[in-house]
Amino acid sequence: MGVMAWSRIVLAGCWVSVMLIYLLCDVLRLFAGSFTPGHIGNEPAKNWMWTVAALTMLIPIAMILTTLLTPIGPLKWITITVSIALVIFNLSGLPYKDFFDNMLIVISLGLNGFIVLYAWQVQVTPEVTP
């Protein structure tokens, strides 16, 4: 397996991890009772808010496929841009009410930082297909 293929696998695995951290936050919030049904924050949620939430959760899933299917040149910059955007989005929501929420978001921020650094060091060279 070539270096480029290995880099894609590592990045795809990182995006799976980001997605699972987000999911874990939501599941723990449900079990902890740290939510009011139909509300986001302290206000009643409108349909567009749920759409934005769904699209946000789809980003890591889309990045898994993007990582595996996009040529390495554009992939490097797509990965860096998306990861930085998620960091900004998550920082805008801090702090959360519960410690576990804050802890998991900080871990996801660290993982996004790793994704940026890993994507940055990927060498853009033509891939050789066997």
C-alpha cells in the first residue's frame, strides 16, 4: 500500500472519529437529561435549525467519502478548510452546560487540529495506480 493510500485511510479514520465524538455528545446529552425536546439552547427550534444541525452532522460523513474519492491535490485544501470551519463552529458553541459536553468538544477540536496538521504534511505527488 502506498503512502497516499495510507494517508487517505488515516484521514478517513479521523473523520469517522470526529463523527462518533459528535454522536457520543448527543447520546450522552440525551441520557443525562441535558436537553429540552424541541429546543436548541433555550429557544424553541425552528425547522431550519434542525436542517442546519443535520447538515453539520453530515459534514464528517461527507468528508469520509471525499477523503477516499478526491484527488490528493484538492483533497489537502478541502480537508484543511473543512476542519478549520468545524473548529470555528464548535468554538462558537462553547461553553456547554455539562462537563462531558465541553470535554468531548475539546477532544474533537484536538482531533480537527490533528487532521489539519496531517493533511498539511501530505505530499502532493501524482498517485500511481497499479
